Amino acid sequence: MKTRVHAIAGSIGFLMICLFWMSTAISELFASHATIAMVKGLILKGMFILVPAMIIVGASGMALGRRRKDALAKAKKKRMPIIALNGLLILVPAAWFLAGKAAAGAFNGAFYTVQGVELIAGAANLIMMGMNIRDGLKMTGRGRRAR
């Protein structure tokens, strides 16, 4: 049961960050300022799904991996604090900042600087979470190496 909860929460977290990243990139490249502001507001609302999912995946991952000492478990345990800190210290504050700036129509240098940092940090989290998903699939016998 813990494994299933972990997988579902991890998938939700990964897909939410992917949705946020793609929505941001597409709106910034092809949409109006009004649409960008709407996307930024919706991303903030989406945090009410993302943050609990990430808490659940972190807690269930720690419970599942508590006694594991293998290389895949160690790699996942190394990546998780980086993912969490990246989210808490960069992505969440950036989402609030950008939503506020966009709502005020302040599409200035500060907005685009933070937007660039947010896109880089989001991509980094997606890569690390993807690696954790890959390793988790291997650990459960569903990955490539297991076949």
C-alpha cells in the first residue's frame, strides 16, 4: 500500500511540475500578458495539489527506504533533499513573486530574471524526479534492468 501511495503521489508531483513548466514556457513564448498573469495565478492555485503530493511522496519514500542500503535507494535519498530545498527555497517563492508581478502587470527585468531562474529550477527538479521515478521502477522490478 505504501508503495502505491508513493508512486501515485510522486506521479502527481512530477506531472504538476511538468504542467507548470510547460504552461509557463508556452504562455511566455506565445501568449499575452493577460494570459501569462492567468497562468501564474493558476500555478499558485495548483500549489494546493503539488505541495501535499510532495509531502506525501517524501514521507512515504522515507518510510519505504528507511532500511534500504542499496545504490538505487542511496541515490534517491541524495536527490530528495535537493528536490525539496529547490522547491521550498526557489520554486514556491518564485511562484508567489511572479504571480504578484504578473497580476500587477509588472513584466520587467526582475520578473523575467526570476522567471528564468524558476524555469531552470523547475527543469532541474523534473530531471531529478525523473531519475527517482526511474530508480523506483527498477527497485520494484518494473524498470528496464528488471526485464
